[in-house]
Amino acid sequence: MNVGNVINLVLALMNMRISTLALVATMIALTTSFTSCTSSKPYRYELKYGESVILRNGYAVAPRHAPPEVHHIVAAGNNIKGLPYKIGGGHKRVDDNGYDCSGAVSYVLIKAGLLNGPLTSKGFRNYGRRGKGDWVTLYAKNGHTFIVVGGLRFDTGYNGEGRGPSWTINDRPTRGHVMRHPVKL
């Protein structure tokens, strides 16, 4: 439902002279439906013994019982961590010598068999299913995307650092990002 449809619905309800309480309840329900898949809560790493992907000497390590796709994402992320930030990196060639944010996220998902070809940050806003996943959550907005795997963030920087893909436990604001996740993860 887009904003124009909401306005038309509200006007129709007002013309029907329904009670103020019904109008307020409708507006609350509509507002909730628009904000249910966006995130304003900052990313924070929370170690859950035996359940979290951990960081060891800059490399991610998945728990043994994690799904195979999680192990593939972690291995792919470890493979490109430390490469430089490169605008457009990972989009023309999946195996590149540098990556931007969406190129890095595309790379790990492609290598795990969860994506057929690279997406832009905007494209990730519609990837998979809405909301937080059990093992993998993507945070996407126009202009930036990052991925959290087993609680550990894989990102190309924060506050314009542009340092290239790496694993981190550092907090990051998520305001304006949409949370998405691969099916079954």
C-alpha cells in the first residue's frame, strides 16, 4: 500500500463519518504496517555461547551446528576481508580486487548459493523475506547495505571510513535500513 492509497483510505473513512476512535485505530494499524520491517534499533553484537559467529584474529568462525549456508557465507567473507573499498567493486565481476558495500554482501551470498547475481543497496531492500532472520539478517537502505551473520557484522565501514569489507563487533546505527533475510535462515 503506498502513501496515496493511505490518504484515499483516510478520506473515504472520514466521508463515511465513522467514529474518531475507529479512525485513530485505522491510522495506528496503517502506521504499524509501514514501519514493521524497518529498523531504528542500532546493531549490537551479543555473544550467545555456542550460537554466535565469533571473531578470532579478524576472521569469523561459525559454530559447528550452523547451517551449511552460514559456513559458506563466513568462508566467503573471510576470503575478501581486508580487500580495499572500491566503488562498484563486485558488480561487474563477482571475484574482484575490491568491493563496495553491496558488492561485498552480494559476494558472500552468491558464494553461499543464496543469490544469483550482484544487487545494489537499493536492490537488497527487496531481497528474501522481511524482518530479522534466525542466522542471517541484511540491513539495506538506498546507499548502503551490510549483513549480520550469527550476530557478527560484515560491513565495508561506518561513518564514511570506506575501509573495505571486514568482520566487526562494533555497534552501528540502523535507522532507515530495512531488515531482510534469506529464506530459511
